[in-house]
Amino acid sequence: MIKEDNKANLLVIGGIDPTAHAGVLQDIKVANYFKVDCTAVVSANTVQNDRDFIALNVVEDTVFYEQFTAVVNMHKPQVIKSGVLASVAQIKMLSKFLQANPQVKYICDPVIATSSGGMLMNADIISALKQQLLPLCYLLTPNLPEAASLLNDENINQKSPVEIAYTLKSLYEIQHVLLKGGHALVENQRGCDYLTLEAQEGVHYQSKAVYEGNIRGTGCALASSIAALVAQDEKITEAICIAKYHLSQQMDKAVNDLPQLEVRYLSYYAQDAMDNVSYLPEMSYQKTEHKKFPQMQHPIGFYPVVDHVDWVEKLAKLGVRTIQLRLKGLSPDALEAQIKKANVIAKAYNLSLFINDHWQLAIKYECFGVHLGQEDLDTANLHEIAEAGLRLGISTHNYVELARALTLKPSYVALGPIYPTTTKEMKFNEQGLDKLRIWRKLCQETPLVAIGGIFEPQMADVWQCGVDGVAVVSYITKTQDLQRAVATAQDFEQIALGSHLEYSI
């Protein structure tokens, strides 16, 4: 999740908060947490503490210009994140640079007021921001009060987050808008951030916990986390997912470690980067309630993925109890015939048969389950699959895919490829055992299957990561001794799962 030895360069612009719980001091702390090189340009010095805002002292325009010029000439930032911009001249300077350097991704966190009530931007500055900077944004991250100011809309709480975000995107021609939901008045919208994508598509990110009380600097930390991850070349959807993942950890720590404080703050200590994180935000492309799919009644165990129905009976006779049938390139009649026959065999041998992709036929023949890739989730009728009582397995390769999968409450999640594989062309590099261990923690009660490049020498190490199943393809389909290959895999399975293997479907 956090990349080592990263030379990505991030520039943050904003005010000095003496508490270091917001502003550029927090930005630098967050960038260091994500192991990203960070430089800073100061727009204002504030007089405040965690409770009271006293004064805003704007940095002279000539000093700002000298800071900014010295930094960008030497460090060539790939990403710029701004918080408070305290004068029209500062906005003009940044706008001119971004127009001359369109490759730089600009993330604007439009800090108009402090959490303690101090105003940081006057009407002239807000007007300049709208006209000169918002159209240059790669990402704008307003909360609801900030969105209201940018849209001059006093009735913004009567509108949906989707409508607000797309109004901002359209009005100012912004590439992406992430509308933060921490200030939402509607209960089911609190903690839910909405990201605009292309056309009218978008992503909902719902925090699993909504915290009462005052935790300072959360919006600042989220924006600077996203900026650091974008500087590491993460896609915007993935960057937001990871940023919210870590923000949840820090908010948990603030609530649990500082219960005596009236106003709590985020630590972002680098050594905490992978500690105590136990869940991702819920993530979906449509804000809907999802019915939980039927659970597995037994450990998945050794899990061959095969490309012809003949394999199903061969493996069933050798005692394999979970099989996935992945059929490609067949005519509709041949495809249906194989699935029908495979399900007859599955019921005769009391095994768990998952059909890859072809969910309509799996429903028609009352198969045990369906396995879907991420692209298939966009087109499959998940409600119909759940209503039919089928189990659902979902492939994942990165954090945003895992967050989306877990939001759907599947029967299991698969991560791959764990090792290099030539079975099919992959868009993702090998995931490795460290990521598999992280997945195991994040999946919590949802069963986890490892897949990709797993042969006999790797099986013990994979099982030791605490997975519920080990899926294999070439290990079975290319073996010269099927009986021995299955027996060996079942020995590893027995060592890992032991008495849990006794079950009935």
C-alpha cells in the first residue's frame, strides 16, 4: 500500500497552523507517512489553537512569489495540492504556472474557513479561485459548506451529493470532484464521499464508522493523502480508497487514544502506517443496499479452475470438493451443454461448483455459485443472482476492487495473481504474499482465495497467509500425474485447514 523509496515529488501550498493539526505542517506529515518527498510554500501564518482562531497573517505577495519560484524551479513537482490561498495574487501565480505546465496534476482543497470558525478567504479571493484555478483542477475536494460557497447556493442541503458534485464539475469544467460528506445533514449521507468520473458515472465511498465530536484536520489530511498517492501514480479511484483507509485508521486512533480531549487530532506517525487497519470504506458505483450472498458452509480449500466439463468428474472422483468451470470460446449450445452436464456431476458428487462469468446459465441450472471478474460486475444482475440463492465469488487485484467487492457482501473474494502466471494475459503484476496477508486482514469474515502462479513449491507459503482457499489452473491442467498432483494439494489443504474440512452442502 505504501511504496518504499519513492521519489515522487509533491508540492503543498497553504497556511501555517501552529498546532500542526492542519495546513501545510499536516500536509508534510501526511506526505512523509506515505513516503513521498514533499516541499511546501506558505500562503499565510495563522494565530490559532485547536479551539480558537485569532488571526490570519497573509504572506506578502513578493515573498510568496520567491518561495514558489525557488521550489518549482528546483524540485519540478508532479502534483500540487493547495489548501488556503490567501490573496488574489497567489491564485494568479499558481494559475499561470499550471497553464504553462499542464502535466502537473493540481488538487484543490478549497479551505474557505477553519473548523474553529475563522474566515480564510474573502469574496474577491473566492471569485478569483473560481475563475482562474478551478478549471485547472485535476481534483477538487470540497465539503458541503465549501461547495455552497463555490456554487452560491444557500439551499445546498436540499440537493443530492451526486447533483452537487456534477454541478461543480460541469460549471467549472473540472476533471474530478470529490464531494466530502462529513458535513451532511442527512444521516445516511454522513461519511459518504462522492467522486465524479466520466459522463454521469461516479463512485460512492462510505466510511464504516461515523465519528461524533471534533477531530481536526480530517479534510486536509484526506486531500493531502490523495495528493501523495496520485504522486505515486495511483489511479484516482484507488488513491481515494487508500486515503480513506488510512484516514479511518487515524480517526480510530484519535477517538480511542485521546478520549479525554474536547478536540482531537490526527497523528499520522510513519511507523503506524500499516498498524491496526482492519477495514476499507464501502465503495460502489450506485448507492444501493446490497443483499448478502449465501455464505460458504465449509472452507473452500483446494480449488481447481478448469476449462472443460471432463475435468469436473475426474477431479470429483479424486475427492476435490470445490471446482470452478471457466469456459471460453464455445458456441452458445456447447456452452450450455457443458454447464448442464457439469452441474449434474456436481450434484452427484456433492461438490461446490462455481461457474465463471455465465451467471444466467448458472441460475437456470441451479448451480452452487458464480465467479465474476470486475468487468462482469458492471453487467451482471447481482440482485437476480442473490435471489436465486447462488454463492458469489469476486476477483480483485487492488484496493478499490476489494472495497467494491466487500461492499457487495460476496461468498468469497479472490486475490491474484499471487505469483507470475502465463495462464492468461494479466493487467496486474504479481501481488505477492505481503499483499495476501493484508487482504486476509481486510476481508475479516469474508473467505479469501489466492490464485495465480501457485504450484507445489508455493502452496505451503500461501496457506500460511491464512487463506480459505487456494485456486490453481496450470497446476492441474498441465500435470502429467493428476492423481499425485491432487493428493499433494490435498495434503497441504489438510495441514492448513484440518478438521474444518468436514462439511455438507
